[in-house]
Amino acid sequence: MAFIDSTVVNVALPALQTSFHATVVDVQWMVESYGLFLGALILVGGSLGDVFGRRLIFLLGVGVFAAASVGCAVAANLGLLITARSIQGVGAALLVPGSLAILSTSFDKNSRGPAIGTWSGFTAITTALGPVLGGWLVEHASWRWVFLINLPLAAVVIIISLWQIPESRAAARSHVDWLGALVVTLGLGGLVYGFVESGNMGWRHPLVLASSVLGCGCLIGFVFVEARVTSPMVPLTLFASSSFSGSNLLTLLLYAAMGIFFFLFPLDLIQVQGYSATAGGAAVLPLILLLFLLSRWSGGLVPRWGPRPPLIIGPLIAALGFVLFAVPAIDVSYWKAFFPAVLSLGLGMAITVAPLTTVVMNSVGAERVGAASGINNAVARVAGMLAVAVLGIVMVNAFSARLNEKLSSFALSPSVLRDIQANEIRLADLQPPVSVGDTTRAAIKGSVGEAFVFGFRLVMLICAGLSVAAAGVASLMIAKTV
């Protein structure tokens, strides 16, 4: 449910933007509201599972997620949709770490790698179905059905969990770190609000400045809180392990790149390249299928070769994929332009994901697997969330600069130029003013597409740099054996 929702919503973003006449900042909040609560509270989700029972918290998360999905489907305006997406994030924060913690406590250290590889493969199946099914629903029904597909999944999950999954919890009873949860949520919320709304208000706006300062202050304070509470949701002692610290830093870098990629790529395909929603969803299918087909194999690499080789090679291959995504222009063949890039990125991630998760879980004792799972999942979600916020600014600024450069060669009246510039935050969804002629309208639309591609290329090259840095972290910090 959580994995299918992460991809299916991205395919629906162009339809949501059109339906609600939204700017790119509004679209960012549709993604960020979910990521904020998932990223902040997933730490609590792991701890709650350790304390009250992993199956119980997992099932609670499934229920909350399903109920919030109904709220998303019936939302009458953007505010209600963002609120329901936030509640979805709370549900996902309870169920995501629970699934991996249940798995880790059910297998010994030697068989955990292939088991996690199988887990990665089956999450890849649903991730693969998400874009295709979601694109088809958007194209032939409505974006609202994208959220309703979670309901039958929730029913099946609850039945199977009650029937087959035994309850488990940490041997030592501890307390939930509510203070830490509050501080980190305020910190991430303030930081994300500052970055996202800076596109609308500018960095000098009092709200942007105040939220950014609050966010940074709370995140610094979070470290001190965790050092002093008796049962921290982020036990700082876990980071004494170089492999645990390195794997989480690698996760931060690599998943930041993936987060902004999955945000921008559907917009590029649907709004610039002219793909249908179904075709746009199917475009990333090879990537997901590679994850599914190779995850169990890559999970078995750790016992045979150790974690370091796949965690160096995988991100480097992913970096090549991001570089290839920076090459295509407009009106290019998918098979010649995008398919090689999708294959390279998919192969790199398939080699990386299962060994990375195995390193995280093997770096801690069995009694802390819930917290470890929560931390690593939180890092992954926060990475994607911050990437959309920070690199979203890069994208908007690059788009704006390139578009203004292109428009300077047109004989546009000052009022038309101001109208276009006022709507630049819509990115590729920007529509030329109705007052211009057909020839000028076509030229402006072409310039909008070229400006988007320019910004997309820049962001993809940054993503390649993040992936190379991830490989460097693996070579320096991941132990040869864990």
C-alpha cells in the first residue's frame, strides 16, 4: 500500500495540477505533506512496534492509511487533499517499519539477506503496478480512483496479518519518545515549509525566515533531546557503528536523487513529451521490474561478497542512469532516449537496495531492529522530501531563467510578459495568455517545454553527483563484513 501510493500519486500529479489549477508549490505540498509525517513519525512507528507489538502497530497503520485514502478520494479542494495526504503519511509511518521489523525478527542473520531481497522484490511488484494502473485510472476514470485502489489491498493485508503473522515485541519494555517526535516533526515541518514556500514568497518573507530558523533550531535540539531521554526513538549509540552511519548517509544521498527524479520525470513525460498518463506510468516499468527480478539475487550478494562491492557499484550505475536522463530533448523516441537511462537506473538500484537494507538490519541487535528500520526508512523518506523541496527551488529557478532568456527574443508586450512571468511557478503547465496569436502561442509553449528540459537536465546531473557521493560513502564507511 505505501509503496504503490508513492508511485501512483506521482503519475497523477499532472492531472491533480490541472484539476485544482495548482502551481508547482501546490503540487509539492501534495507530495511533501505525505512525506513530512511519514519521515518524522516513522521513527515513532518503529519504536511503537518494539513497545506495543509489531503486528498491532502494523495493522493500526494499515487501517489509518486506508481511511485516509478515502479522504483523499473524496477531497473537494486542495486543502482537504493535503490534509488527507498528511494522515496517509501517519498511517504509512506505522506500517512501513513494522513490515521490515516483523521480517527481520522472523529470520536469522544468515538467511535475512535473501528474505529482505524477497521483500524488496514484492514491494517492487506493487511499485511497478502503481504507475501503470494509476495512469490508466487517471486517463480513463479519475485521479480519485488512484486512492481508492488502497481499500481492497487493506482488506487483504488485514486478513493475512491476523491469520499468518505472529506478534513480537522488544524483550525490554521501554517508553515512547513523544518529545523527540514532536521536536523532529516541528523541525522537518519548519524546514520544508521554508524551502517550499520560498518559491511563492521569497526568502525574505517573515514566515519563510521564521519557519526556516525554527526548523533548523528544532533539528539541532532533536539531537540533544535524544541524548537525554531514557528511551530515545533514535538511539545515538547506534551511530557508533560505522556501517550503520554509512548506510544511512548513503540512503540520504541516493534516495534524495530518487525522490526528485520520481517527482519531475512524470511531469516531463506527460506535460512536455506529450505522453498519456498510462504511457507515462509504463515508462518506469523496466526500472521496477529490474528491482523485482534482481532483488533476491542482490540480497544474496552480502553473504558471498560482503556489502561494500554492491554498495559501490550500484550507486555508480545509478549515476550513469541519471546522466543518461540529462541527454534527451523534446519529441524523442522513448526506446532510444529514455529506455537506456531507465535500465541503467533500475540496474543500479536493484544492486543497491537489498544489500543496503541488509547492512542496516545486521548492524544492530535483534532488540533494536524496529528502531533501526524506522531510522533508515525515515532517512529515505526525509531525503526524498527535502530533495523535492530543495531541488524543486533549483528546478524553478533554472526554468525561470531559461524561459526569460527565450522570451527576450520575442516581441511581447510588457503586460503579456508580466502575465507569463507571474505564472512561471506552474512550470510546464504554464499556459500562454489568451491575448496572443496562435503563432506566438505555439512559440511560447515551445519555449516553456525547452525551459523545463533545461531545468530537468540540471537536476539530473545533480542527482548523478549525489549517487557518486553515495558510492564514495560506501567505500569509506561500510565494513567489509557485517
